[in-house]
Amino acid sequence: MDSRVAILGGGMVGLVAALVFSKLGWRVRLVEERPINMQDAGALDARGIALSLSSIHMLQSLGFDPLAV
């Protein structure tokens, strides 16, 4: 079975959803309105994000360690 999903938005929720579907074997297309230009680091949004302990554990269970970033 060829399962596919499109996720609109590359924020925290969209990225986690893409990671979960990918780990379940789905083909994922992530669509973000704004392109990320890594050459222009000043254009990136550098706000901090506070995560609860349960959110940290959930992300770690998916193979992403937010404490290592």
C-alpha cells in the first residue's frame, strides 16, 4: 500500500507530524509558504521555544532530541 500525506506548514507541529508519518512508512510532502535561505541566517526566526517535559520525552521517542540542538 502506498500511503501518502501532505502537511501544510513547516512549524513545530507540521515538522513533528511529518516525522511521525515518515516513521510510520508514509510518503510525506511538507509544504511551507516561506522558503528558507540558509545563506541569509538573519532571515530565520530565532525566537526561543519552551517545551514541557512530556513534549521533550515525546520528541525523544521519535528520535529527535531537542536538548541536543
